[in-house]
Amino acid sequence: MVWEGKRTICEVLRECGDKCAEVSENLALGHEMNVYETTDIIFDLLYKISEAADMAKRMSNKLREYKDQYDEGWWAEKTEQTEIGG
């Protein structure tokens, strides 16, 4: 849900995925893209990825305000799962 014109990280990532799917579909159908279209798409995706990364950093900072070290042990758990194969 979007409040007061603000976008969510999920919305931004969905837009990136939609754009990539659109480009992939067009290329699969044999549609050629000129350099200007390609450049516009790349810059748009880079902007959206940067926007999503900024949102993720702000979310992480906010989580740390509520519970410092909330992710403590997460990396160890994921490493252990990967080594076990789970």
C-alpha cells in the first residue's frame, strides 16, 4: 500500500522486474532497440535500484532503532544452513 505519494520498496522492485520482463519479451519477439531506448532503460533501472537500496538502508536503520543487533546470528545461521545443504 502506498501512503501520501510515498512508494514502497516492493513497488520499486516490482517496477524493475516488470521493466526487465518487458525488455526480455521484446527481445524474444525480435524487436530491436535503438541505443537511446537502451540507454533510457538502463538509467531508469539504475535509478530504481538506487532508490530501492536507499529504502533498504533506511529500513535497516529504523529496525536498529527498535532493536539493536536484530540480525545478530543471522549470517551464522545462513552459513550453517548452506553447509548442511538446507
